[in-house]
Amino acid sequence: MTRTRLIALILTLFLVSNSVYAQSKKKRSTKKPAKTVVVETPVEPEIPVLPVDTAVVDSTQADTVVIEVPKDRTDTIYYDKTWRVISNKTFATYYRYALYPADSLAPKYFKTFYLNGELQGEGNFIELGDRNDANSIFDGEIDYYYPGGALKRRMFYSNGKSNGECTDYYENGNIKEHISIIDGKKHGINSSFTEDGIVCRLQEYDNDKPSAFYVIVDKDGNYSKYDAATEQPLLEEPNVDERQTEYKNGVAWPYYNKNGLILGVSNSNVRDNIGNFREIRVFLVNKSMINVEIDPKNVTVYSVKKDKRTNFELMEADEYDEKVYKKQVKNKKRSLKKKAVVTIEREDNVSENLGASVFDAGTSNTLKAFQERIISLKTLVNTNRMKYAEREHDDLGYLERTTVHPGEMVAGFLLTDDKKVDDLFVEVTIGGIKYVYEWKTEKK
């Protein structure tokens, strides 16, 4: 075999070998792979964590429905000392929590605090002013407090206005002022008390308009009218029709209940071994709030006959001591028992409870009872008559100039000649006001 044939044979074998290898590789790549079984552990679906105020409604459908429940809202508001709304707590005097309930039918509520955390006020509101608390609209009972916690004011609102009773208190718990309000205006009696609760000023209002007078009264029942314009005691001349008469042991006591005074006068004849005199006895109860003065110089006794006036001369105190009292002392030594009887009879002739009452401030065992009775008054009677508690009076004896203080009761007498007259008049002037008394002789 030649060399050329040998090379051709080797090339032929190489080509055949490559062809067989390629076909064998193709067959191996078309074989199906063996099956592999994989066991998977089932995974539970993840449940989302929901807020407290969120409800989930499970549905058979693929989707989940989420409903949001409305929440209450609480606002914090800061105010300066003039109750203007401010944004900076540093300059605030008060702060307020305002509750806006999720339920639209529930009332809105507020609590206001001093900066130290003590409660300043609380109640319901309709709307709060966005710039000034003066524009806020409150509803129902509203209470305000002192820094120490004592009640300062209680008032009521309806229809966006102040309506009902409004009461202010002192820090010691006594009532400071009380008034009834209708649609934001004062109606009825406005009562203003002193801090100790003993004295009260009463003035009536009609649609925010005050009356022309006011009254000062204390817990013991003392009472005076004052002119609202001048703030001076309002003293009125009594009319004779206001004069009334009561009797004590057969002695007539005509009297006036006027200007906070009860002033009575009696007229009787005194006949004993000293001499014959006409005795004028005066009884005075001062239930006003001012001192009054009774002076014999302001007592006039006179008679009128055929339009002619005749004055009686009253005995001076010194003259009485010299002419009457000294003789009485001598007679007393002779007959002490008789003198005692005479004295008792004269004392018994004094009526210690003349008059009735139109306005009865009464007397009170406690300040609370006094204040509760005063604020319960619905109207003031336009009068200055007064009632007083019955008690023993101070016997002045023979009358001299005397100052009678509020709440005091005094009695004294004057002597004049025992002249026979048809009609007798006694005129007593106190505080520039004349009180006239008259006794007419019954003609047969």
C-alpha cells in the first residue's frame, strides 16, 4: 500500500468516527428526565394587625372590607389673662381642653385650668370663640372656681344666652351677688352682700334697667331705702293715712312705720301729789341702717281751736330734775311701795311691738339662712316699713337728746302743762321728717 492511500484511509476513519459521536450525543439529549416529587408545607395566610378603632368585615368574596370607627377629638387651647386665644403656652394664663365627641348628638364639654393645673371652669359649650373666649357660646350649667378650688360663680345658659340664676361667691363661701337673668339681661332683685355676709344691698331690675331706689338690709332685719342717683338715705314724709293706732292698758299709741323707723307717741294726764301734768311719751324703734337722733327741741306740742294754734311749753330736763324728780325721791322715801306701783304702771303703758311689716327681712340665726331668704325674694315692695323682733326697750326716763343706733329701741317722756284743750297735736321731727300725731276730744 502506497503512502498516499494510507493517508486517505486515516482521514476517512476520522470523519466516520466524528459522525457517530455526534449522533450518539443527540440521542442522549432527547431522553426524558426522571420525575422528582417535592412535598411543600402549607403556609397560613398572614392576618394584618388592625388599629383598635377599626372593624373587619369578613366576606366570602375574595376582598376584605375595612370600616373606620369615628374617634373623639380633644383640642388644647391657650388663653392670656384677657381671655384672648394665643398659640404660645409660655405666655398663657389659662389652658383649656375642649372635647368634641364622635357622636354628633353628644354634648361638647370643656375644662379650663390655671397653669398650675387647678380647675378654673367647666361645662358644656356649643361653640368656642376662635380668637376670644368672649365669643364662645356655652350651654347649661357653667361653674367657675378660685385657684384654691372654692366655687366662684355658677350660672346657666340656654339658646346661646345667659338664662336663669347667676350666683357669685366669695372665697370664704358666702354669697357675693345673686341675680336672675333672662336672655342675657337682669330681671328681678339683684342682691349684693358684704364679704362677711351680714349686710346686703337689694335693687330691682327690669330688662337690665335698675329701679330708682335700692335697699340696704342686714341679718338682724335693719333696713333703709336709698336714692339710687344720690346714694343718700331716701326719707319720705309720712301721710296721716299711714298713721295707725294700737292700745296698751287703755292708752292709745298712734304710730308710724316709716323710713325704717317705728315711732309712736302717747298722751296722758298725770295727777299726783307732785302736781298735774300732761305726759307725752315717745317710743322709737330704729330698724334703719343709719343713726337717728331724737331731741326734745324737735318735739312740739300744740292745740288748735278755731284755726288758732296754741303751743305748749315743754319742761326742760333740768327743770324736771328740780321740780319733779327731787320731790319724787322724797315721796319714795315715804312710800316706796306706792312709787314702785306707779313706776310699773307707766312701764306697762309702753307698747314694745308697735306696727306690722310690709317688707320682712326678719332675723337669722345663721348667715346662710339670711342669704338664702334674701335671694329667694322675687320683688321689692316700694315702701320703707319694717318689722322688728320683740324685745325689751331702753328706758331713757325724761327725754334728752339721744342718738339711736340701728337695731335699738328706746322710750322716754316729756311733761307739759295740763291745759284743757279740744284737739291736741304732737309733732316729732327726726332727720328732717315730721311725724304728726293728733288727739281729738269727742264732743257730746
